[in-house]
Amino acid sequence: MTNHITHWIAGRPWSGTAERQGAVHDPATGAVTGRVDYASVAEVDQAVSVARAAFTGWRGTSLAKRTQILFAFRELLHARRDELAAIIVAEHGKVHSDALGEVARGIEVVEYACGIPHLLKGGFTEQASTGVDVYSVRQPLGPVAVISPFNFPAMVPMWFFPLAIAAGDTVVLKPSEKDPTAANFLAALWKEAGLPDGVFNVVHGDKAAVDRLLQHPDIKAISFVGSTPVARHVYETGTRYGKRVQALGGAKNHMLVLPDANLDVAADAAVNAGFGAAGERCMAVSVLVAVDPVGDELLEKIKDRMARLTVGPGRLPNSEMGPLITGAHRDKVTSYLDAGLADGATLAVDGREHPVTGGDTADGFWLGPTLFDNVKPGMSVYDDEIFGPVLSVVRVASYDEGLELVNANPYGNGTAVFTNSGPAARRFQNEVEVGMVGINVPIPVPVAYHSFGGWKASLFGDTHAYGEEGVKFFTRSKAVTQRWPGPTHDGIDLGFPTNA
């Protein structure tokens, strides 16, 4: 028996019959565990129509009532976080502790959104001109769309929809078709929390559903996370159709290790950030830049830690790294091992030889942690976002050479420096051309009241996710100038008004 996953529209599962479906797998075993309906243009239009109809009532709902629903949603999420994590493990493959961490970081944004009465406060200037007051307010946009990737089926949607809903918008979420069930679980929690039907909707599918959302005249804004080529397509298409777009793209995150760094701390960080979630993170460290003379010692420390990693099904408590999301993606990642060797890099640890422990895993989508040394720009293992458990070591002679390497990369999502020197760290955070910087922190994902987003080819649009920028993205500012004239007034004056 397999699960049937369908759309969530107007507060309930869709009751129609899909023209197309896709398979959902357990990545640990390779077994098909579900079938997900793919939305046609008609289903997308239905969801958007419902969201548009719900907008009038929702935008008129008081901030007090919205906040009560947000708090209830937060409490349900917290109480049922293990269930949601288990869904993520079953369809994505990441280990349970990692899935719990994903849920926790999503809850942080919900908690931030619970402060929406404060976040939406405008400004007021009394007597800006004689008898004239000026004030500003932020108002919702209307129906908005969230298009999210497979690697964080709960957290990434929660980067966006809590703030959109809190601000008074309505939402159509299009999750990845590879692990769709988490989105429906979240929709059911919203229903239980008291969210009016139609405020939060889910449509499943592929490019056909995405393109319809990008083109639909009633969708006012698009939030997207995915690869850079698709992010560029989303940005260019969405803006061409007059929409506000934030499209977060790919990454090639560098971790610079200076000679004065604690190498045990740096080695732990490189392994944690390189191989957590099997490297399927846009903030994963995929390039370790070792400044002479620490390269050899650091490489050995990393190899020692990699050898002791337990690779196995995410549902098992001793597993530290799970499989990749699909067989096709595993094969693509594995192809980089041969390509790296052909380009002249040294395959220091071959992940194809790492043992997989526990259960029926013969047909799962496995690749163990992999380490390349002597990697250089121009090699595909350096240039491409591999999105798998492959860590590349680049040797440089100095801090300046390492900084130049990071800044020359076309991506600018995240980076980190490991050092015990305050001046060196301060210089790095000032000079590096990357949107999120860690100082002895390998995965510098900001807390919910700051904002997430990279630079260069890692972001299309000028607004980052969540935090203050997220509130601004899902609202628009309105300035009101008012005067209440007395019994007499100035009469006709065709000159341009001035303040006095």
C-alpha cells in the first residue's frame, strides 16, 4: 500500500482526480511509498481563486485574532514536532535529529511572526506642516506563492508563510514533489489552529504548476528557494509578469581556516557542515580553504572523523548521515568523483566505499562522505554546486589568497572563517563578498529576527528571507497626509504645495 498525497485547497484535501502523478520514495530503501498528484493549470487556478476570495476577510481580521491563531499554530507545531520530523525522515532521508533541528528553526520564524502587532507598527508625525499630520502604515499584498525545495520541506516554507499570513496575505505553497507530505501536515495544523479556510493552500506538482503561479495575475509575490538556474527563471518570469520576487539560488560555500585556528574545532566543523543532511543544504560547507601550513594536519583530522561516521537510515537513532533524496541525484553526485579524478584532484576519501548500516538498504540512494584534496578552480568539483556529501580542500599560501578565492566565486551565499585572531576575523567579515558570514561558526544561518540571504548568483531580487526584510517583502508601505480644516480655508492655489 502507498500513500496518496493530494492538494490542500480551501481548508481540505482536494477531491478531484489528477491527470498526472509522481512517485514518492523512501530514500533509505528505494521503495515507492506514495503517489503525489501533480497540479494542472486548473488546480493552480482553483487554489489561487480560493486564496483571492479569502484575502478580503483575512486582511480585515484584527491583529489580535491573527496573533492568537499564530500562537495556536506554534503550540501545535511544538507538540507534534516528532511527527513532522518522522515525515521528513521518511521522505527526505535525513536523520531524525537533523529533521528535529529543521522543525525547530522553522518554529523560530513562527515565533517571530507572533510579534506581528509590533512588526507592523507604522510611524506618525504630528504637525509635519501647519495643521498637517503624516503617518505611514504597512498593508498586505494579497495572494502570494511560496515555491520550496526538497532539502528542507518544513523549514524553508516556514521562512515565508508565517510572516505572509501574519501580515494579512493569503498563501499558495508549492512544495517539492519529492517530499510533499510535510506541507499537507502543516496545512492541517493551520486548520486545527483556527486559520480560516483558503488562507493557506497547497498545490503539488512540477514545472507546470510553478510556471502557472509565476504567470497568474492574482499572485502578487513569489518566494522561491532552489538552484541558481531555476531561481533566475523564477525571478525573470515573475518580474516580467509584474510580481514582487525573492528567489534564493545555489551556493558554493567556502570555509577559510587560518594557521592560528584550533584545528580540532575546525575539523569537527568541516565534517558537521559538509556532511550533515548528506550535503543537501544550500549552506553546507563544500570547499575548505586551508592556509599553509595547516593543510596536511587538518586533512588527516577530517579523514579520521569521516571514517567514524555512521551512515544509515535516518529513522535509526545511531545514524549520523542518511541517503540522498533520489537515485538520479545520487548518480549525479557520484559522477563528480570520477570527474574530480579526471581533472587532477586527489580523492582522499571515496564515499562509495563507506559502509551503510541498518535495515534493508541495498536499493537505497547511498553515497558516503567523500573528500577531495588538491582541488583548484576550473575543476567541476570546485565550480559546480554538487549538493551532496563531497568536501573539497583547496590549499592556499596566505589569507589574501584565500579571500581572493572566495570573492572570485560567482556564488555568495555563506562563508566561514576559523581563527583565534579577532583582527583577522574582523577583517574577513568586512572584506568578504558573501551575504552570510560565520566566525568560528560553519553554518551561519541567521536567527529569525535577522534575515537570510546571499549575494551575487545566490540571490535574485533585493529582499532577503524572514526577519525585518521578510515583513517588508510581504507588505507594502502607504503614507497618509491628513489635515482637518476649520471653518475657513485658503481657497484655490495652483502652486505646488510646500510645507511651512
